[in-house]
Amino acid sequence: LGGMIAPNRRCALKSWLIVDGHNLLFRALEGGATDRRALEEARRQLVLKLDRFAGILATRITVVFDGASGPRRAAEETTVVEVLFSFGGQTADAVIERLVSRAKNPRDILVVTSDRQERESVTAAGAEAMSAGCFLDRLKSADGLLSGRIGRMEGRSSAATLGDFFPED
């Protein structure tokens, strides 16, 4: 997470962001949205939110959900955000571990999950990991910064510049 989201250099922009989707959703919803329709809508909203920050978060974003509980709708995936579901007896964690282990350069991957064992597993493979709570805090911060910058740009007559989207370091 670079530029606007993370002031520290530890969380520099990564090439690939892999998110444990249900883990992040349940953290964001504080355990809510157990109804199937509400869960589908929550998934859709998560993907759209990640899509909005695609260039800020990473150049590639993959969200992995446990099981395909019900039919997958095209609205869940965007041209930027890839959505995967675990199948059979496997979990989203297993899919994420496989993605990291098969990656050419795991150091360019940030995995978002609150599962401590999963974070340890992916960091042992070379990726960086962040808890869902920390990621949500940074997403809220980025949302505020982006909204503020867009508001300032809309209030002036000149065109936006590249500097409008990046912090003044």
C-alpha cells in the first residue's frame, strides 16, 4: 500500500494484493451479513471498493472467498479485481497459500488476512501480510484523502495534476 495509504515505507506499493475476502468482510461488518443476499451484496461492495483503489493499492488485486455459496455473479468481478472461490474441501487460506507459493516474486505480494497462522505462512513464503483491521484502517484513510483531493480539484478552475494524487513528501 503505497503513497496515499501508508506513510511508512514498510507497506510500499505491491504488484499484487491478495485479500481473504470473507475474513475482511466479517471484520468490516463486525460479524454481520449472514443472510445469503446480504452476503452477496457485501461481496459486491467489497470488490467495487477495491476496484476504486486499484492503482493505489496494487497493480493486480485478487479476492479469495471460501466456497462458492450459491451462484457466482459477474458483478462480483471487475476488469481490475479478480474474484476466486475455493472449491471442494479447500479453504480460501489454501488457495491464497498456493497463489503465493506459485508466484514468481512473492516479495511483490501483500496478503490481507486476520488469520495469524495464514499471515505467518505467507510471510514464510516471502510475501508481506497485513491484518484485515489494519487494512481497513488504511482503506478508510485513503478514502478520506482521495475524497479530499477530488473535492479540492473540483473547486478550482485548472485541470488536475499528478501532484494532486500524491502526498507532499
